[in-house]
Amino acid sequence: MSQREDAARKVREWRTNAVKFAWERFGFDPDPWQKQWLDVLPDPERHRMALKACKGPGKTAVLAISIWWFLTTQGEIGHHPKGAAISISRENLRDNLWTELASWRARDDYTQRAFQWTKERIFSTDHPDTWWFSARAWSKSAKTDEQSNTLAGLHSKYLLFVLDESGGIPDAVMVAACRPCRADTSLRCYKPATRRTCRVRSIERAPRSVTCGL
Ligand SMILES: Nc1ncnc2c1ncn2[C@@H]1O[C@H](COP(=O)(O)OP(=O)(O)OP(=O)(O)O)[C@@H](O)[C@H]1O
Ligand SMILES: [Mg+2]
């Protein structure tokens, strides 16, 4: 088997097995609740995933692994994966999820070659214009309709929205990512104590949704 065929076979294998991807690429050994999340992640029937856990056990880390899994294994010729992440603030995103993405990437030569990391964007080395994941921010002082544009305007057959600390993100910002009828995927994590915003559009009750956690 040529090197290229071998790589393609691996990607096909990881596409349906995110736990194997996490271990073989980054040496990420999930705790049982993180494994539960990674087990569900490849399920095409689950478009809305929420991760609920207390302070500090590794929510953001498993979101970062999930983003690398998405960027590495999803897409097809002519349809590259893309997505965006938000958190409660630009600074929170930079210091948490964006830093986690960098530190897991630093553990893997392949990911370092295949994807470039910058403060605003991750992009494929070979297809920088069409295969990317961006850091976005919303303004607390903006009007509701302006906030709802934070995640708007992204189109792809393979689209991922990630919301870290989603308990502190207003519904107006979340709306583009959390519509149950949309075909793209959204991953959220929050601490139960701050589960303020999602009561109405509760991910747990939306079709094709799942909640994992501690
Ligand atoms: N399975 C794991 N293997 C190795 N390191 C891990 C694992 N899970 C989490 N970590 C590390 O533990 C630290 C804390 O994790 P993380 O920041 O993801 O927690 P969190 O639940 O998002 O915290 P917070 O509630 O403060 O947002 C990070 O340095 C992360 O890389
Ligand atoms: Mg976190």
C-alpha cells in the first residue's frame, strides 16, 4: 500500500472513530465522560452536541480535539470543512479554546504540517482559502440583530460551530448555530451553574441532539 493510500485509509478509519483519532494523533487519553462525547461525535444523526460539566475537568480540551477531528476527517473533493468558534469574550476564546488548539497541535507533526495556526484562524496548508476554522467574537453592546450575525454567513456542506462557555452566550448570538433544522453541526459546552440561556432552545430537547457530561 502506498503512503497516500495508507493515509487515506487512516482518515476513513478516524472519520468513524474519534477516540482512535485523539489517541493516535495527540496521545489524548479521554476520561470516561470525554470518551462518551468522542464516541458520539462521528454519529451523523447527532447534529447538536452539548457538554455539561463542572469547572476544570476538560471541556475545552475535548472541544479542541473535536475541532481537529472535524478538520482532519470531514469534507470531500469540492467541499472542504469550515467552521467558527465563539466564547463569552474574545479574550476568553483566545486564552482557552484557541490556546488548547495550539497546544494539542504542537504535539503532532502531521497536524503541524497540514494546518497553520494563527491568532484568528486555523487553515489548511494546501487549501488556505476554503478549508479553515475561525475565531469570532460578539459585542456585548451590539443590538440583538447585530449579535445574531456573529456566526452568520458561513456556508459549507461540512460546517461546524463551536461555542465554549455557552452558558454565558446570549441566545441572539447562538441562534445561527443552534437551529435544530440546520444540517451543520454545533458543539457547545457549559457549566450547569451558568445554564442561563438555553432553556427555551434547549439542545437536549431539539431533534438529533445529545448531551454528555459529568
Ligand atoms: N484527557 C485529557 N488528557 C490530558 N490533558 C487533559 C485532558 N482533559 C483535559 N486536559 C487538560 O486539563 C486542563 C484543563 O482542561 P480544560 O481547560 O479543557 O477544562 P475546562 O473544563 O474547560 O475548564 P473551565 O471550566 O475552566 O473552562 C487543560 O490543560 C487540558 O489540556
Ligand atoms: Mg473551558
